Amino acid sequence: MTDEIGAPRGHIKDVGIETGAARLTPEIIRKTALRMLHEEAGARLRTYLDICVRCGLCSNACHYYNSMGGDPTYSPAGKVKETLSVIMAKNGRVDVEFMKKACEIAFTECNLCRRCAMYCPLGIDTATMMLFVRRLCHKLGMVPQYIQDTAHSHSATMNQMWVKEDEWIDSLQWQENEAREEVPDLRIPLEKEGADVFYSVIGPEPKFRAQLIYQAAVIFHKAGVNWTMPATPGWDNSDMCMYTGDMEMMSRLKKLHFETALRLRAKRIVMGECGHAFRSVYDMGNRALGWRYPPVPVIHAIDFFHEILTQGKIKVAQKYEKPVTIHDPCNIVRGRGLHEKLREAVGMLCETVIEMEPNREHNYCCAAGGGVINCGPPFKMKRVLGARVKGDQLMEVHKKGGVTCIAPCHNCHGGLEDILHHYKIPMDLKFLGDIIYQCMEK
Amino acid sequence: MHSLYAFLTGSMVWVSVLLFLGGSVYSLVSRAVMARKMDKMVYSYFSLHYALRSIFHWVIPYAARNWRLHPLFTFVTFTFHICLIWTPLVLFAHVGLFYEAWGFSWWFIPDLAGDVCAGLVLACCLFFLGRRLFLRDVRYLSTASDYVMLALVAAPYLTGMWAHRQWPGHETALLLHVFSGELLLALIPFTKLGHMLFFLFTRGYIGSEFGAVRHARDW
């Protein structure tokens, strides 16, 4: 792989895209595109394309557009113009170079954050169209290598990080042992039937953020929660297949996740602090399986933490003293309206909150979401440059005295870490669980 | 010229109205059928309450954040759409034609107000043209058809004013006025002007998704 960090669009070489493209011919593209247009381009997609009056009001909704000096090709309507509009207008008669560019745009220049849908007077959902292009790329076998590797892991292991079944159990027992040094009677209950809470996490937690499982266990234990985790595949709620356009695999993942919770007869699923996984379980995966709403009630950790804090099940020993700011993850804010509960929880835990502007539903994405960070190092610099406006927001907070950024989402953490580093903003990052664990009575 | 005028104000009126109504019904029904087959979630998640909540916020000037971020555009676009739709419906000359043909009429605005409204539509069209020509992103997004649409929208108002003000060549302008008006009406369901028909549904659907599923505002 050629790692051309900072290279302009169209010049970044990704082995997944290049290798896939090498196998393509215009005829293969046309046949695949025609089949997809016939089978999957429904009324929504066609109406969006038909009625967009190209007024440009979506432009400033997009952090890429705002960060890239107003380059119009980064506006949401511009990205559609560069990709799907042409594919539709030409009935799939596009060449390989065109598809390479469309692939790069759809996978690495749109976080599917749905802010532009909020800013379009006609309610056009650009994310739906970008996902359509990604799915076409998936069907053409042309997907950025890093995210495709993750999708392969999902297929082979039913988790995101190639975690083997025994490694999963080992990681939980390891964290239980660690935590018992602090809280001697703590357990991480495995395979417990009929629990109130089925706690699910994303693959990176057992892989390299295991302390989050430790912290969650302490919080649940102290709050007296009747909870469990499964010892079988189905524990991972994450889903990069949703973002590669592999909707069949997304459905398999969600099916296993729901069936595992149902097998254990759990009353509800509580998900760790991850945005995309929540979108997958709460919003997209259930639909693909034919469930209007998930078959088991699903709540995000923020919702759950808010609940146990307001019910007094967790007591705050000492508030977090450093001034904090709140990063609103797209998938739980525009995706679930949890911004006020997040603020109420942070208010109970922290002395001082300095808001970024704009915030809540109008937040700027960290530019890591939508699988963009999962496209890996080749696209890292473009991602960080595409998040300049988020860097500006954080810098403003820093100038006002902000020290800590609370971001209740894994992908946001990855993106924000890179932003803080690149734009030289001396702030630290925390999950809400980090703050609760630090401030609670233990 | 008289026979052409009679043709344009006779048969062609019916043709354009039928194309507009028939085309609109066809567009909406065919999309509804397609959605039933391929976008079943539209029916599952469509919520009248949240659809209206969203539409309400977008048809009130400056109620949505994006309207507030574009104060001049918002003023112009609301002025444009209000004048565009209401002027032909309440113009004395048009109401008079209905009275002559069918013997009934309704409230109308004075001629001067009609000219002012038509002038506002034209001024707004110039503003939109300016955006297409001079704003970097809008210029990039614009295609030839967008400029043609703008000209098509402006034509009946320009020629209408021309004819009413009896400027030189007003007889030809009157013919062009009737023709361009009919053309505009007939094209609504078949062009981007169709956003007039679909706005309620696309905005309503995203409002339903945001409200009923995602519990978030979308304005």
C-alpha cells in the first residue's frame, strides 16, 4: 500500500480500491449498476435525485465542505453530482476510473452523519445516496482495504476485531480479576438468563480498550444492576458491514446479536459508548431484518447512565473539577436525540461545562464516523483536514479554559484524538464512563 | 394572431391543465407504488404528527436554523414562492377570464399589486441567477437545465408584465405569456419543478424519521 498522507483527492492509492478496480471492466460495472438500479433504487432515491434543485443550502451543513475552504466538490449535493447522478443518468455506463473516484468520495468524504438531511429544505437524505454508492462498490468488489478487512472479520468471527471465542471470555475474566482487586465481590456475569440488562460492546473493547469493560462492571456492580454478557459470538454490537454496503452481512450480525439477547431472555440490551453500533442495532439492522423497532428494547449507555444517575443508584463522591466540553456523536444525537440526557448526566458529574458551538443536533461530526476512520491510514490526513471545523470548535473551548472533551463514542474518540494531535490542541479525551468511574462513590 | 390567441386560451389551457394534473397524479401515484415495493420503511415510519412538525418548521421563514444562516436567501425564496404561486391565482386579469368563461370569480388583487408581485418574482429570479453565476458551490452544482428552468419560471411573469404595461410588442408578449404559463404548468410534474409536489412527502418523511425514530429535531 502506498501511504500518501496528505495527497489530494484521486491520488491516494488504496490497495482495496486498486485491486478491485483492476478486475473491473465497463461492462461489469454497467451490469452490476443496472441490476442495482433496477432492484434497489427505490422511490426515495429517485425522488431525491429528481427534485434536488441544486440550491447549495446543504453545502454549509457539511464539515468537509466547511473544512476544505468551501471546495464545492465536497458539498453534499456536489458529492451526489460526482457519483450517483452520473451513474443514474448514464444507466451505469461509467468507466473504471469514474468508479474509483466515486468509491473514494462515498467511503472517505462522507461520514453519513445526516446533518445535510437536516439542512436541506426538501429533506433530501444524502447519506442514503452515498450508502447506495458504497453498496455498488461492495458489489463490484472495490472497497478500501482496511474497512474491508474489518468486514471480513465480521464474516469470519462475528466480531469486528478477529477476537476468538476463548479470547473474548478470557478478556472478561481478566477484567473481572483486575476489578476484584478494587471491588472484591464484583462479578462479570456470563450467560446469566433473565437478566435485566444484556450488556454489549464493540470489538475494540476486549481488544484494546478493556479498561472500559472493567469500568462498566464497577458501575453496574455499584448500581446494583442485574446484568450479563454472553460467552458466545453475538456479544459484539459493532457493524462495519453496514458501512461497506454489505447489508446481507449486517443482517446476519444483527440477527445473531438479537438472538443472543433473546436466548438469554434479557429484558433489554444496553450498549456501550459507541455511536455507529447503536445506529446499526437501533436503526438500520432491525429494518434489514424486518423489525420496525428492535425485538429487544435497546438503549445506549448514555441513556442508561442517565437513568442510574437520576435514580440515585450511583452517587457522585466528588465532581470532576477540570472544565469539560461535550462532543455530540452524530449517531446518538441526530440518531437518537440523547443530547439533553448527556448534558444532564455531565451536569451531575462535572463542575464546569463549556459548550462547543453549534452543538446538540447541529453538532459537527468528528469526520471519523460512517466507517471513514476504518478506511485506515491512507485516508487519515484527508479525514483530519476534513475535520478542521471540529478542530476550530475544540480550540475555542481550549481558549475558554476547557481541558477535557467528553465524547461518548468509540469512533469519535479515534477521530478526535487525531484532530487534537494534528491541530495541537492540548485537551484530553474521556468517555462518560471514564468520568462516572472516576467520580462515583465506590 | 387572434386565432392563435384563441387556441392558446382555449384548447391549450385544457392540455396544460390536464398535463399538470395527470402528470402530478401519475408522478405521485407511481412513486407511492414504487415505495410500497422497494421502500417499505416509508410506510412503516411515516408519521403525520412528525411530518407536519417538520414541514411546519420549514414553511415558516427563519424557523429552521439553515434559514437563519441564510437570512437574505430566506427572505428572497419565501417572497419568490409566495408571489409565484399566489399572483396568477388572484390576478384581476386571470380572475376576469374565469368570470367571462364560467361566470364566477373570487377575490383579486389590484393591477398595480399584480405588477409589483410579478416584478418581485423577476427580481428573485435575478437573485437566483446571480447565485448560480457567482456563488462557487451553486455555480458548480448548476447544470444547463437549472438555467433553463429559471428562464421558464421567469418567462410568464416577464411577458405578463410586458403585455399588461402595453410595452412595444405587447400583443406578441401576450401570446408568449399565455404559452409560457401553460408550458410552465405542464412541466411541473416532469421536471425539477416537481419539488412543489414532493416537498411535503420528502420533508415529511425525513421529519418522521427524525421525530418518531430518532427523537431529534430536524430544523
